Amino acid sequence: MNFWEAQARARGKTKIYLAAFVIITCIVAAISEMAMRHFAKDSYDPNYPVLGLTFLAITFLVALFNYSQYCNHGGSYVAESVGAYRIDPRTRDPTEKQLLNIVEEIALASGLPTPEVYIMPVNQINAFAAGTTPENAAIAITEGTLQKLNRDEIQGVIAHEFGHVYNADMKISLRLAAMVMGFFFVIYIGMRLLQVSSLSRSRSSNEKGGNPLVLAAFILMIAGAFTWFAGSILKSMVSREREYLADACAVQFTRNPDGIANALRKIAIDTTEDMPKEGAAFSHLYFDEHSGFARLFATHPPIEKRIAAIEGKEYLPEEWKKML
């Protein structure tokens, strides 16, 4: 497959998935309003769809707030959100210096600005790029990656992350993360409403359909859970579309298919799973493979397919192949 055709296809599918995010949110808001009016009966009869608009407002305002944070603070905000620490450019640590050298090499090869570099204190082999523009991008890599991979393999991983920067995947990924955070916050609001509302009301209130506040809380929790579930699947589908292109960029930037391919082989046999739980909204940024039904939530394609694509140069344009 030609790289540019694959890139256009990935962008087209991404637009469809992003539209699906908005459509699903609006449909769930409408269903929530209808459910509230049906079950609450006379105790809830406003002239406007209050609950539906509340659901939309919470989701989109939280998403907008989070995305504004990503825009204002760049990839460093995301890296620090998952507990990563920034490498001082003047570091004397040999491992950190080597990593900074690799990042500078790939920045030159790709023609992109040199991003800030972060290290996550976990043992799993993993890395991600975040930010909304190449200028505010950050790359985070785990301690496990630095310990378990050799220089060529680390270079392949870093080049893969630069591929996400090159293909503008970061902005899309952070928009998805912001939406998922909005869905999660709806669940949180529903839980808080249950905590602060009294379950005992007067008999007259119960006869009119029960406590509308408690009912609204349950509906918000169910609606939030459904959109979070659907949003997580869509988020993973978008992420999978972009991985092959980033692998192709890794090959082009390093001129070394073995670097990223061998790194993927080591990832395949790495049994450590200790990525930070507070970064759940950003899980589509880093490697996160599943099997069986859980593959719906896999943010990356199967490793064997990625290795086959790399070694077969499936996603590389002809002019790149000639340079290897």
C-alpha cells in the first residue's frame, strides 16, 4: 500500500470516528432526556430538555477544559499527568544523555523541532508522544524501555513517536482523550448527586414518580458509562489506524527497519504491566494490546501484523524504499 494513500485513508476514517463521538453523545443526551420524562412523570416536566442539555454541557465543557490545558501546556502537561519527569538537557547521566542524543538525531532526520523528553518510572517497555503541535510536543519513555532495549531499538521507538508528530496524530489523540474525560466526568457527577441527595422524600413526592434528583443521578451514571464504553472503543479504533503509519516513519527516519521491528519483538515477550492508572484517558497514546473480546479496546494493532508490515515495507512510499 502506498504511504500517502494509507495516510489519506487513516485521516478519512479518523474524521468518521470523530463525528461518531459527537453523534453518539447527542443521541445519548436525547435518550437520557426521554428516560427522565418517562420515569419521573409529573415531578419532572420542564419546558426545555434540562437533563439532556446538562449531559451535553458536562461532557463538552469538561472536554473543552481538558483540551485547552493540552493546548496551553503542550505535551509536558500529559507527560506530567502520568507521573513522568523531564530530563534536564544538562544531565550527566549517561543513559539520559544517550536518550537526548537519539531524540536530537531523529529530530534532524524528520525535520521536526526537538521536543522535551520525559521518563516514566515504570518497568514496562512503552513510550508516547503528546502535544497539539510539533512545537509543544513532548516524548515520554519508560525506564523499562531504556533498560531492556539496545540503542538501535530505542532509536526505533523514538522514531515511531516522531512519526506520530509527523502525521499530526497527537492533536487527534488528545481530542479523543478530552472527550473520554468528559464522559467519565458525567459518571462522577452522577455518583456525587447520589451522595448528596436524600433517598427519603415525602410520600407525596414518591407518589409523583419518586425523587427526580436520584433518578437524574442514575440516568447520568448510565449515560456516562455507555458513552465512556463506546468512546473508549472509538478511541482505540482511531489509534490503531495511525500505528502503521508511525512505524513506516520510524523506518524512514532511521533507515533501519530492524530497530523498530526488534523493539516490537521484545515488547511482545515483555510481561510487565505497570503503566500508571491515572493515565487511563491517555492509554491510546502508548502501547496497550489486548486479546479476545478486550481487543476492542486495544489501542495498537497486533504486533505480528506490525512487524510483517515493517519487514514487507507495506506502508512505505516508493521513494522512501529506494533510500533504505
